[in-house]
Amino acid sequence: MLLLKDTRITIVGLGLIGGSLALALRNHCASLMAVDLSARTRQLALEQGVVDAISDDLLAGINAADLVIFATPVRTLIKQLKQLSKLPQPDHTVMIMDVGSTKTDIMQAMMLLPTCYDPIGAHPMAGREWAGMEFALANLFEDAAFAITPLRRTSEALVNLAREIVSTVGANCIELTAARHDRIVAITSHLPYLVACALAHTAGDLGQRDQAVGKMMAGGFRDTTRVSASDITMMSDILFTNKTYVKLALAHNRKLLQELEEALESDPQRMLSILEHARADRVGYYPPPNAATGGRQMHVSGPAPSLIGSVTLPGDKSISHRALLHAALSPGESQLRNVLRAGVTASMMRCLVRLGVSIEGTDNRLTVRGGNWRQPREPLDCGNSGTTMRLLMGALAGQAIDVELTGTPGLQRRPMKRIADPLRAMGAVIEGDYAPLKITGGRLQGIQHQTKVASAQVKAALLLAATQAEGQTVITEPGPSRDHSERMLRDLGIGVESDGLQVTLSPTGNSLPPTSLTIPGDLSSAAFLICAAAVIPGSKLRLQGVGINPTRTGLLDALLQMGADIRFTNKTNVAGEPVADLVVNYAPLTAIDIAGDLVVRMIDEFPIFSIVMTQATGKSTVREAEELRLKESDRISVLAGELQTLGIEVEEYADGFAITGPQQFKAGTVQSHGDHRLAMALSVAGLLANGDTIIENADALEESFPTFVDLLSACGATLQLD
């Protein structure tokens, strides 16, 4: 096996990419030579010590190398590969790699190389708008995607060496076929260049008639047109060697522009829908900064005055997810009101749209038209939403398509095996137990399944699959879990029976019917306001239209046991879900011990409940809550750490924690760790501290409760998301 440190490398073409590769590799290989026809480039490379030797003779470069990397323009590169067949063959096997921006034509040329050459295709997704060795950077490839495209004849040794090179330059390796590569870059690289050129040209035409055009150009125009300054000879070569896929990309883009023009003429709702989908797509690929990349800060001033007011909560996250999926599986037209519009549900809607589901409307009302789903052209990105991925697994299990589900690095660390295994037993083909997951759906058979832990997401996923299966499915849990799926399916006329810890679904053989549903306010979001009012003296809040499903009210039960003053008014029922207004008044609290079923019924509320524990008299304990370590963060460990930063003493256990109160918070700077619930819990802690508390990466809260700051501020709190 040849290692990079033992490899003699020749780079053909010291432009931006070739020069940057030379800078990145020069201290990591046995020797580094270059071949370039430009006398100026050869002189510059030697003066700067970029390579050990340089020549204008291709044959000399080949004979001196174990690996030759071609970094010339695509058309030149193809000619050089064809030239190899006419040159005297080297006396040793020479590995060939290219870094061209298209692959199909290059790979065809590689297939015709003599057997003394061992070829592989490659392409780093990195660059600048300026060409030439003088603009080369050693760190140009850091964190960039670097595709490799092996041929059937490519040796395993070369594949491994290519992977080592990609790792050494700091890039992320992705293996693709030539056709798949060219289809993707047509959309992600070549189409943006053409669109940028068209936009720059449009502005230039207008600018000839109106000199104010140049003065009015802002950052958006600069960023959007940046790539139009790229080397035109290079880009022309790229476009013509990838003509087939570029034309398809242009046609698709032209269709979308036509839809925008038609919507602008007479359909504001359609325009909003298109813009919403575009925004969701963009955020999906370039999410807001989080704990890993650095996000926005929240400044909280404490101690807070009494919280007074009446608020309406955004739609319940769990019910929103299920309503969207049930509507998406129905061939009819469903009307959904008060759907949560946040990061997690944006991930779900984005995935459903790519599966062919039509979702249109505003925040107050969505129209969903579903039915049989279509094959997506690319992996479905679930963002950081575990609910999206897990529920989609169940829904996709019954669809006769092949889909890959992926997400953020954090989501990829979360276990999916306990859903994947029973779905496999039903007949679905699922590769992997962690994301990325590849799912091949189709005909399913009902099963009897005993879950190892009580999990509403596992149950919901299996019920979604069961609606598409033949025969009954029976799910038995070790303890109670949320029953939103059962209630919603029963309301749709599906035969779902609940008997203690056992749920039985008997499919009708028909598609799910459409629905008209108003989503109740989210109790998990309400929890932050409820707990803040419960511990801040003099507070009185009314929370309107909150879902009080008994499988979700563990926090309310715990608070009532501690002595909290919480009253339920205006009780009603919506689509099988109990709903009420909650009136919360401040009252002194006493400690409590929590374990068993109560843990399951308040599993999402422990970050904010820990703040309540600090203000209760006595020692409160939480046990049998090891599931908390598998959430968006290890909520036990990070919660204990951040509370300690704010001066709170915490005992941490493997399955929980304990806090003795009352304790006084100190103002300080804490970290959300990209966890939306931790960000909001620490905000309430800041309201109890003396002074100003800063929560780093607090914009994580927008994942589930984007109006949190506005609602709490309206009730008298002083906090700001910068």
C-alpha cells in the first residue's frame, strides 16, 4: 500500500487549483514536481519554493512520478490524457488523477489509457473568482467537498491514496459516479455561474442608460454575481463538456422563473409558497449558525419583574409533524391551521415537497395535497430534526421508492436502530442504523412489536408504516408515551385501538383521507413561560389554546405536586386533542422526586424544569432519565455544566441529576450547545440572576419556538437576541 509520504507527485498545470494543491501537499509527499507551459508560472513557482522541480515537458513529469495530477482546463486535460497513449510508456505503473470540474468526458478518456496507467477522477469543490498561481492558497480546500470518481480499473491502492490526499488538504471526501457528479455540479456550480452572468449582464445593460445603477448596488448583488468574474475560457470549457446536464439545469430553472412570473401576475399565495420553499431549501443547505459555527447571543437582564400578560403559543411541534405527514399521505386536499413554522417543521416540509407533496399557504393556513410520493433526485436533508427523520422512516417504508435520509452531524449521531429494526421486520429495506440512512420501501406486512423503551416517535413511525401494510400491527410499550398519532388517526377514521400499553392498528386498505385541523398551542413551548411565571414572584400569565394531552402533561403534574398555582379554563377538544387556557400564578414551591412514567411524560421539559428545581425548597431528584443523553445534546451533562457556570450546585447521575434549593443564580456567559430547549431554559435562568446573562448560540431556539423572545418580552422580561 503506497502512502502519501512515500509518493512522488507531479502536478500538471499550476493555476489556482494546481498551485493550491502544490502548496497543500508540498510537505506531505516524497517529492513534488510540476509541469507548466508558462515560463512566468515556472519562475514564480521556483522562487516561492512551491515545488522541488518544474518543467514544460509532460513526459519528464510522468517519468519522475508515482502519481500525476492533471490540473489544467477540462478540454486541455482531455487532450493531454489522449496524448499519453502516443508518448513512450513509462517503465513503472503511474497513477493518474485529474481535478477537472466535469467528469463524464474525462473518465471516458481515462478508460482508453494504456494499462501502465492507473487512473481515477477527482474534483475539489473549491475555488476563487481569480485564476492563476499568484492566487493559490494552501488552505483553499479546507472543509470543502472533494469528489473522487473511481473507474472499474482503478486500483484499491489509488482509491486509498486519493482519500489520503483529500484528508491531507483538509477536504471532505465524497465518492460519486461520473454521471451523478456532473448532474450535481450542473445545479450547484455551472447554473449559478450562468445565472450570475445573466444578472450582471442585465445590470450592465441598464447601467449604460442609468448611472445610478452602480451606486445602488448592495451586498446582495455583489454576492449573487461574484462568480461571473471567473475565468471565461475555463468556464466555457466546463460548460461545453457538461452541456447535457447544464441544459437540463437551465430548463428547470427557466420553468421556476416562469412560475414566479405567473404568480407575480395574479397569485400572491402561490408566490408566498414558492418563496417559502426556496427559503426552506436554502436554510436546509446553509443553516443558521449553531453551536458548532458560532451563532447569535441572547442578552438577559435580571432579576426580572413580575411577568404579566396573555399570550398565544405557536402550534404544537409533535402534532404539526404528524398532521403534515398524514396530509402528505392522503391523495386529497387537507387544510392545516396554526402549523408550527420553525426550523424543525421547515425540515419536514422541505422533505415532503421534494417527495412531490404540494404545500401552499401562509402561517395561519396551509393547503396540503399529497398521495403517492415520487422518487427524489437527491438525499433528503432532515436538518437537526430527529422527529422529521424518524417519522419519515415510517412513512417511506410503505412507498415504492428509494430514498436516502441525512441531516446535521448532530442528527447523524442519534440512534435510529430501534425504528429501523421493526420496519425491516415489516418488509422495508433500510441500510444503516445511523444517518445517512438508505430506505427502499414497498409492500409491508403488519407485525407484533415490543419496544424496549417507551417512545412516541418509534410508535408514530410504526403506525405510519402500519397504515400502508397488510394485516394488523400491534405495538406494546414498557410504559406510556404520547398518543398524538393514535388520536389523529382515529379522528381520520383509521381503526386504532389502545389497551393500556398496547396499540393495535387495523389498516383499511385505503389511502388516508384528507383532514381539516387546527393545531393546538405547543405545551412544550408553553413550558418555558409556565415555569418562568411559577418561579418569578408576582407573575400571572394566561396561555391560550394550549394542548393538554395527558401523555404530555407530566410537567404540569410535577409542578402541581410542588405547589404551583396552575388553573385550567375554557376546556375543549380539537380533533381528539384536549385543549385549554392555562392561568399560572407565582407560588412558593417544594422539592419533588421524579422517576418512572412521569419522566416519559415530561422528557422534553427537563431543561426548564431544572430551573424550577433551583427555586424549590428541599432536594429535588430526577432518575431513570438516561434518554436525556440522546437528545439534541447530552442534556444531563451539558445542563449540569451550564448551571454550575451560573453558580448552581448540581449532582449528576448516569440516569439523571439532583438539585437542592433554593439557590441564587449568578449572572454569567453560558452556551446553548445548539440545543433549542437548553437555550430557552438558560434564558429563564438569566431572568432569576442579578445582572446580565449572555447565552451563546441562543438562536438555536428558532428551531422550535421562534417567537419566544417576543412573547416573553411582551410579558415584562428584558431579553434580546442580537
